Amino acid sequence: MVTLIHGTDTEKSRQELMRLKSDVTESELRIITGKHDDMSDILTAFESHSLFETQTTIIIEEFFTLHAKKLSLSKEFLKVLQTHTDGNIIVWESKEVSKTILAKIQEFGTVKTFSFPKTLFLCLDAVKPKNAAIVLKLVGETLMLEPAELFWYLLGMRIRQLIIAQGTEKPESIQTWQWTRLTNQSRSFTMKQLLILHESYYQEEYRMKSGSVPWDMKQCIERLCIMLNSL
């Protein structure tokens, strides 16, 4: 059986991987990192027998993520997986795999997807000057499903990404469609507005960590969102 674990919520997908690892008690466990791009090494791990004549569970981590630009290698790996469905194989990816890969694995394996709620990214995409009302509504919906700490972290990351999107070329770590969305969103701001928002974010974070404010993280998020109307 081939099982793919992937999605935008890396923490939850990793927890599922650890759970499956802990269930491996009566078979030999082999772990292959995605850095391996020699298919013969992977085939050896798949086909060599256990020294103790027990079943073998194989875990491959981050193969599609680390070789996202090597389409021929991904196709070759998919063929290897498809011809070894009689074994216990777990493929873990820290990100969402492409729709093409997903559809292919669904033909012969099981897929477990762990993703953030759509409102989370809708909320981050809505961060624009004079848009506080919509952002606050989406924040309320998001925080019913995800912890405030996670949203606060992602909000800080988004602000930094918007600053980068105004001043540099696309980093290799960001996919083209993501970069297009970031650059379009960044055009809603001037650089001065983004720097003011960035400074306010870290002032709020410092106050929270130092215990100098009476409000919690949810209220800090709301305060920063309300600030959008003053930009």
C-alpha cells in the first residue's frame, strides 16, 4: 500500500507521519530522504529483503518537494511507487504536491491531505489599506479553526513577503503563482505603508512578549487589522 501525506498544514501532516511511524512495531522501518535522486538506491531500499525476514515499511520524505523542478525524475519515482503497491510505503511532503502528482497517486494509493482552512489564506490575501472590516470578519472565522499564534506568525510572514515583492525579483523558494499574488497584493501599498505596518507588527509582538499590554494575541491581531484603515 502506498500512502501520500501532504498539505499546507505541515505540523498536522508531520504528526500523522509520526503516528504511522509509531505503529510500525512488527516490521523493519527504512527511511529515505528526498535528497536521494538516484532511483537505483531507492529501488534497492524497496526490493532488498529484511535481514530478519519481517515485513518492511519504507518512508520517503520530501522527494516531490525537493525535486519539484525535475519533472522527469518525479515521473520516474511515480512509476516506482506504482510498481511496488504490495509493500507498505509512506510518502511525506511538507507542502502540497501538484494536482498532476496527486491525481496519479490516487490511481493506486491513499492520499491524506492536511491543509489550513481557506479562510486563513483569504484573510491574508485581504490585508490591504482601508480593508479592515473584511479582514476582521475573516480573522474571526479563521480563529474559530486555527490558533491565534499560527495566524500571527503567518501575518508577520505575509507582511515581510509584501515588502520583498515590491523591491526584488522572485525568490527561487516561491512558486510563480504565489509570487504573482504577492506582487498584485503589494501594489495596494506604498513601501512607506508596508514599513509602518511591519514596524507596528513588531511593536505589538514586543509588547506581548514583555507583558507590557493587557490584551491577548487575538486582540493584538485585531488591533493591527484595524490599523489598515489608517494607512
